[in-house]
Amino acid sequence: MRFALPLLLLGLVACSNQPNSPELNQCAQQNFQCEQNCSMSSTEQTMTRQICNGECVEKYNACKAQAEELTKIRTQQY
């Protein structure tokens, strides 16, 4: 069950309407690793785990925004 959220996130990134870029894939992989680290460092359903997962989401969102901007700049050049 604890692997469901990261796998769902990876699936959403892979199936999104946006072009699939290496940068977005890397963001998803980093998020998966971050959430795995949260799982290993704290027990389920604790405030510590929720905070850790929240930080992973924030990092992912920042990474995704940068990746989308980079993709937008790259496609404007062509």
C-alpha cells in the first residue's frame, strides 16, 4: 500500500498530456526516492511521515515547474 502513491504519481507523469521529458521523469524519480526515504525513516500515519511526504510534494512541484519551464523554452527555440 505504501508504494501505491509514488507509483500513481509516476503513472500520472508518464500519461500526462504534456510531452514526456527527461526532466519530468527525473522529478518523478526523485519524488519516488524521497517518499521511500520517508517510509523508511518513520512509521505509517505519524505526523513525522506526513511532514516528510509534504516536503517531498513541495520538492516535486518545484522540480516539475522548472522542468515545464525548461521544456517550454526548448520547444520555443525550434
